[in-house]
Amino acid sequence: MKLGDILLSALRGVTANKLRSILTLLGVLIGVASVILLLAVGNGSAQTIKASIAALGTDTVTVRASSGGGGAATATSSSTKEITYDVSTQLADSGLGHVKAVVPQVSTSLTVSSTTTSADSTSVIGTTPNYFGVSTAKVATGSAFTEADVTSSAKVAVIGQTLATTLFPTGSALGQSVSIDGTPFTIVGIMATQSSTGFTDPNSVIIAPITRVQRSFTGYGAVSTLLVQATDSDSVDAATGEITVMLDQLLGVGADDTAPYTITDQSTLLETQEASADSFTVLLGVVAAISLLVGGIGVTNVMLVSVTERTREIGIRKALGATRGAILGQFLAEAATLTLVGGILGVIVALIGSNYEIYGTQPVVLGYSVPLALGVSVAIGVFFGVYPAGRAAAMRPIQALRAI
């Protein structure tokens, strides 16, 4: 039997029961589309975070408090030392040759209200005016607060676009008053829209002078982070060394003590992010592959039913001289046709779906995911079609005809 005849016979078998074939195609379609789209979501999320980190520039380092610490258990050990606002001020005023700016930050989550509505668990950041020059947050409307506002602990704030729209849906938020956990603040600026870097919305945030946030909400303890800007990208390592030496002096960290802080630059953050993104993407791919596997099992079920229904046809064909290979090839071709068509439709659906945001993330289709998903779908069809096809090919003509 020629290959063309086998394929033509397989096509007739697929179209013989259209509803059953369509349902099988749907299972494969969903599996293929899920693989491509979920990998695209993982890739899109990774690229967004990577772009956000890169936007901070290659000339910044981040200092964060670390748990533990201390060598000798004394009252002055590093375990009792904290990076406070005063420490950050001393660090900025110490005249480090490779450090351009030091930006302290404290943060908390509070309820922010206008006269008509409120937003719960809103991120409130206390910092200095340099924050808007060093970080990705830029003021689009109005202006940032000033050093004088920090000195006087002024009740002024800059808010994100999403929060501005939520609190003042019918007018501009600029110049309006909001209540942060019962304390009134005047909005002096609205930030430019920022790209989302995860499950939190960077546009639903309120930024105020660090002295006011500490006085009203967080207290005068340790700051959350220090964002340090080097004089240029080539000076990052030198700036890191200077910061380490100066912080150890300011905090009284001895040679045998463990520093109560960690310093990371953007390259370190990017490496960590890429490793996490790869794991996240693989996890999404595995979850999606399960649905593709379920589609393959559906192909097996359909092919077994088809073999049972076509017992007479198989018996007649074998009685007329059809070889075991011809029967096997026909049913394998039917399984491959079902998964190939379903896979192509799944690719089309996935490519269309990738044009829309999914939970705030713009999917970015991986180049290899399309041929991979399509190839795997056909391979699964052939793999799961082997048993039904083998069962059909193994029938003896007399047994098949007797079963009629």
C-alpha cells in the first residue's frame, strides 16, 4: 500500500466521526496553546523585571539590612547596629570619592483615603528628593518634595498614577489632600507610569519625606534600604568598597563581626532574577505540558474506540491482503493528523492570545516554544497512537471477521 493511500485512508478515518475528532483536536489545541502562552507569560514577566532592574542603571548599588550578625556577643557588637537615617546622612556627608548620592528608604503599608474613596494596604515610602533622580520613579506632573520638606517633616507626598486615578477618578489629584492612616498630606506631584515588576503595582504607591513617614508611621529605627549611586558605571566596585569601609566604621563593625548588611549591584540582581525567571518559566512549562499530556491520552482513547468500531473494516482489508505495516501506518497517521491539526490551531490561538496582557503581564513568545510545542504534540500523538495502532495491526482476519 502506497504512502499516499495510507494518508488518504487516515484522513477518511479522521473525518468519519467529525464531533469526536473535533473534541480530540480541542484537547490538543488547549495543550499546545497552554505551553506556548505560559512560557510566554514567564518570559514576559522576566523581561519586565529585567528591564526594571536595568533601568536603575549600571551605576547603582543597594544596601539592605541582613539578619543575624555579630562575632563577639557584646553590647557593641554588630548584631545591635542598625542603618538609620542618621547613618545614611553621615555616609552621604563623608565625602566618598566614588559615591554620588545616598538615598535612604523606609516603607510600610497603610490605608490612603480621599474624601470619596480609599485604598487599603497601599505602599508608603519615606525617602529623600534624590530618590526621584536615582530610582526609576520620575515625576510627570507637579514636582517632587524638597530637602526643606525633609528638614521640616512636611506633610507632602508624590503618588503613583494608579493611586491618583483610584482616589480622584473625576479630577486631578495634584494639590488635593489625602489621609494616610489618619494623617493629612498634600499631593505635590504625580509620578510617571512605571512598568509592573510582579504582583505589586508600582503605580499604586505614595512617596513622602522620610522624616515625616518616620515621625508619623514607622518610628526612628532602621531604614529599609540604601540606594547608592556611584559617580559612573566604572566606579561601582570602588564605590562598593568605600561604602563597606565607611559603614563598618559608622556601625562599629569589627574584624571578627559579621556585617549587619548586604550590598548588591545591578549585575547581581540581574543574575538572581534570571535564575529565578528560568525556574519560574520551567515550572509554567511543566504545568502546561500536563495539559498536553492529557490531550495525548485523549488521542489514545479516541483511537481505541476507532479500532473497536472498525473491526470489520480491518478484517476485510487484511483478508484482501493489507499488510500489518499498512494497518499500523494508517492508524498512526490518523493519530498524527489529529495532533498535527490540533497543534497548528493551538499555535494560532497562542499567537493571538500573546497580543493581550495576562494578569498585568504582556506575554513574549519564546522562539523555540512554537516548534517545540508543535513537535511534542505530534510526537505525543504518535506515541499514544502506537498501542491502538498495534492492536489493530495485530488482529487476525478470521477473528476480525468473526467479531462482526
